[in-house]
Amino acid sequence: MKRQYMILLFGLLMGISVHAAELDSLSGNRPEHYLGLEVRPGYVFPTRSFFRGENAAGKAINTTVSTHLRYAFRFASDTYWGKRYPYVYQGIGLAYNSFFNKAEVGTPVTLYVFQGAPIARLARHLTINYEWNFGAAFGWEKYNPIDNFYNDVVGSRINAYLNLGLFLNWRLASNWHLTAGVDLTHYSNGNTNYPNSGVNTIGARVGIVRSWGETEVVKADCEKILSEKRFSYDLILYGSTRKRGLIYPDHGELIPGSFAVVGMNFNPMYLVSKYFRAGLSLDAQYDESANLMEYLVEGTDGNEMKFYRPPFREQFAIGFSLRAELNMPIFSVNVGIGRNVVCKGIDTEVFYQVLALKTFITRRLFLHVGYQLSDFKNPNNLMLGLGWRFGQNVL
């Protein structure tokens, strides 16, 4: 599981670094740089009794606070990306987080990439911005049946970190910005280990940002480009491992070991605008844990539980999904909802949902980091892989 998160972080950071290294070589103007410090206090949703006070401390865990050090850049106005997305910024953040219960939860340190842009201008120096963060949080105290048995929420020392924020950006002076707003955060291990209930928070964010090299925005006319290059085709190959448990009326049981998941997506996409594309996806996936059946056998010490592995056709599924994608420099955020049509068994005859981040290493090659749910509530598996964009459109 640690290897999967190392691959995830390496790919995300490589995408940032490769494009950042091109900034000065691709433009006559210098890129804009931003260095910021943020504080984010938050409320922890009491999704489990552990958060409501059934823990070793005997106190509710309902408060969190994190401190963030962040670097960002904006492409220079005469570069390819700077002309097409003149207001978008992206960067790398490092955060220290406390849940005020170090012994049972830990004090995670998070490394993440982020991207944002203004969505409305309220005044000359005041905008409303959106931003997403995605990365990995290290240093959790995970469930242990001996000395951390109350914690039925966190099953891994490393968990994925997802955050979405909406905030005001006020330009105080020529090189200083003040930010304030709200955000939502989710931590999860992607079903790579149990328990995996996830940690969810909502909170505020306040920060100060120092900028260097801010210049006047120069927009490019993309309409001619878009009118000629509307279709693209993404081919994605991915894999991961997952844990699997069985739920009984009175208890749950974890199946020993990890199970492999491999899959493929083929996404024909239509470019609606430079910010948005939509289309269909042909999805195929093999899940080694799907439709496992348990049975009793007679052992030397009485009855023992064994598991029956079904044939390939009960662990392989093909489906179709509707896809929508937010297009930005370096990153694209893809969401989908679909249904398996070639399948057999209760675990594969499902509606499924996909959330994925595409990090472009080149104009066509990208890292794919995704997560799949079923029936809008059941966690399935991570989707870590590579993709290639075919067709004329590489915006």
C-alpha cells in the first residue's frame, strides 16, 4: 500500500516539476511565483462512535487544525498555457495536522499538489476563487487490536488526502494577498486496508500570500483552435490492490491477504469549451476479490472457514459510463457514472462511480489516479495507472 502512495505522489510531483522547469525556456516573460502560509481550523464529522467519545481518552474528537506552507506558480502570459488559462495557478503544499488526540489518531503530515482559479470578480482587487488539493497524509495512528482498538476508522499510516475549497482572494498591495474561505476535506486509504471508514472535515481557511513577478494578463483567442479540434480519445491502463471484508448481521470479518485489481478505460471525449469536455467511456475491470464465497470445511480443530474463488467471468466486468472532465493546465479532473453490462455475480452487477485526476507529463502522456465506488456508497478500489491521449485535441 505504501508503494502505491509513493507512486501516486511521485507522479503528481513529477507533473508539476516537468511543467515548472519549462516555464523560463518557453517564454520571454518570467512566470509568476507565490509563497503562502495558511491556517485551517475545522470540524470533524462524527461518522463513527470513535469520534463521538468512545475512545481511550473518553472525549469527542470533533476539532482539527492544520498549518500549510504552499508554493504556487502561474504560467507566463506568452506561453502556451498562459495564453489559454491566464488566471489558473498550481503548486505544491506541505501541511501539519492535529486532531488533538495524538495517541489514537496521530498528527499527520500531508504533502499535496493543488490548483485553483478565480470564478468571479467582486471588485478590482477582490475575487472568489475555487481550489482543489490532492495528495497523501503520513503519520496516522492506525487501528491495532491490542493498543488502539477503539480506532475503527483509520486502517493505514498513509491515507489519501482530498480537499475542495471556496474562498475570497483580496489583493492588499502589489505583492500581497489575503485569503479567507471554507473547505471540505476527506481522508481515505482507498480500500487498500481495513478499517477504511474515512475521516471527513469541514472548516475555514485563512492565509497570507506573497507574490513575485505578477504581470498583466494576456488572453489568446482559442475559438479557432477549438473549432478545429473538438474530439480526443484517452486510453488508460490501471491497477491496484485492495482488501476485502465480509459483513454479517452481527459482525464483520476481514478476508486475509490483498487482492489484485486491473482495468482499462477508453474515453472518447468532446471538447465543449477549453474548460470542459464530456463523453462516454468503455470500462473493463478484473477484481480478484469479486464474488468470493465462503464455506465450512472440517479441520483438525473443528470447522474452518475457507473461500471459494469463482471463475474468471464472475470477477471480470465490462461497463459503460458517462464522463465529464474539467480541463486545466497540467491537470484534468474526471468524474463518471456507469453500469456494468457484461457481468455475473452480486459484486459486479452494479452501478459504479469514478473520480479521477489526470496529471499530464507531456501533452499526451498522463498519470491517472482514480477511485471507484459502487452504488454511490461502497468503496471499491484505487485506479493507479498511465494514459495516452489520441486525436488532434491536446488542450
